[in-house]
Amino acid sequence: MDQPQKCRAKSKGTGKQCQRFVTPGYNVCYYHGANPGNHGGAPRGNKNALKYGAYVNKLLNEAERSVSIQEKAKIDYLKQMEAAAVFSRRLLMGFIPVKPLQVWQPQ
């Protein structure tokens, strides 16, 4: 009769091998990644993560990518201008207190 195999995972701190038995069909135990209920996660070619995130550039061609960069720069510029206008309006209306300028004078 075959001896049950031990998990092949090793501790980072001590370097000792895990003492749990392997999950059938795997080289490691359940604690170290063997999960019979989930055979490898998402199916191959899964496009769920492509809508948002780091992979969006793969979906855009070069012209669309340059337009989107220009649009982002335009929106950022307009937001900065709007913030500056709001700040100056509040400053002129007296909502933002301004300390008088203190000039250094020699003693």
C-alpha cells in the first residue's frame, strides 16, 4: 500500500516542510493552495477584468488611446482652472482669512 504523501510547501522562516497530507490530485495540502472545489479560478480567456483597470489599453487602438489621454489632460486642466476660480472668488468675498504680510525689520 502506498504511503500518503506530505505537502511539498516549506516554511519561509524555518525552511521545514509542511506536515499535512496532500489533497488528492495536488502536490500541496488544502492550506497551501489545493482547492478541489475551484480548479484554477476563472476560465481561460476570461474578459471580466478587461473592462476596467490596467488592461484597458489593450482594448483601445492607438488613435483612441491618444484621444483619451488628451481628454484626460483637458479635464484635469479645466478642474484646476475651476478650483482656482473658486479659491479667488472666496478670497475676494472674505471667506478665506488672509494674514497681513509681516516684513522683517532689523533690530
